[in-house]
Amino acid sequence: MPKMIVSIDGVVIKEVQLTKDRTTLGRRPYNDIVIDNLAVSGEHAVLQMMASEVYLEDLNSTNGTYVNGKAVKKQLLQNNDTVEIGKYKIKYINEAANPGYEKTMIIKAGSITAPPQRAEGAPAPASAPELASMAAAIKVLSGAAAGREVPLVKVVTTIGKPGVAVAAITKRPHGFVVAHVEGANKPTLNGAAIGAEPVTLKNGDLLELAGTQMQFVQA
């Protein structure tokens, strides 16, 4: 599996294996690869995997995306290419092309997020036992999948239909939030449209996305 190794000033800070057809990179917490830095746009770039090939596409970011020192809009990545975003360098490794590369610990895409910034005077983050008790799920109420429950066990869970309407539910220390990711049709929460800014979810909240009704259920 191809992977991306993120470093700054020569220090590796995270490593992400590309396991999905579409992996997003940006500053906002719902991205698969989150880089919490002002030089990185909220939705900066996307990595699209087709068979064993990976294409990098810049999403009209403010500061641009560079591969081996050259600004790119969309480019097929080669093994050992270096993607540069601000001061961050992201090395592309394709083990299929280089089987001798030393294997290191892999962190799956979607499991990485920047630590939340706590304002002065705000309550401290939840402890591990509190986080463990935050069991939640999305229950589908309409459509072909009616009755199905999707457990929210990952840091970021995406729901919806790509190209139509996609929302991301993010697990935070204080609970769960939902935000609109892509698509012309914005999802609704209890009848009100959801934008790109995360909205806190409460037990029993009703979501509607791409014509499908869902309910947020928290234990």
C-alpha cells in the first residue's frame, strides 16, 4: 500500500497509509490527513488512488501545493516524490515499487487529528474513561438501508453519497460534531442546513443527507 510520511524541519510527525480511493488533506479536522497549521488551507489537496497509482490534486489552496519544488495542480506521484505544503514535507512511498523499503508502524488514514485547542478558562478535555463511555451510532431511518446502524468508532466517519452530499462526523473530547464536506446539497440537522463549521450533535438529533433520513444515537 502506498503511504505518505509527513515531516517538518526533518522530523517525522505522522505517517498515513493510503487505504481509500480518495484521501483528503487539510487543516480542518474532518480531513483524512489533518495538518493544523495556518499555511495549510481548510481543504488543501486530495490524493486519488487508482489501482496502484496515486494522483495528487490541489484544491485551489491559498499557498499552493508543490511536488519536488514545482507548483502543481494535478500530478501522478512517483515513488519517493516529496510534496511540499508550507513548511511541511510529505514523502510519497509506494512499497509496491520499492519492496525493500523498511517497514515502519502504520497509522491508518482517518485516525489522525490535531489536538483540540483549549481556550483559557475552558473545561479540561475528557479523561480516558469518559471518552470510552461515549458510544454512539448513526441509525438510518429511510431508504434501502433503513434500520441499519453505523457505529461511530473512528475519529472521523464520513456519511452520504460522494459528488451529491457528504458529511463528516468527528469524535471530540466533549462529544460528536457534524460538518458538511462536499456536494451542492447541504445536509440538514433537525431541519436546519449544516455548513462547513462543525455543529455539536445531541442524542436523538435527526440528520437528512442526500434524501436519506438518519438519527444520531448516543449511549
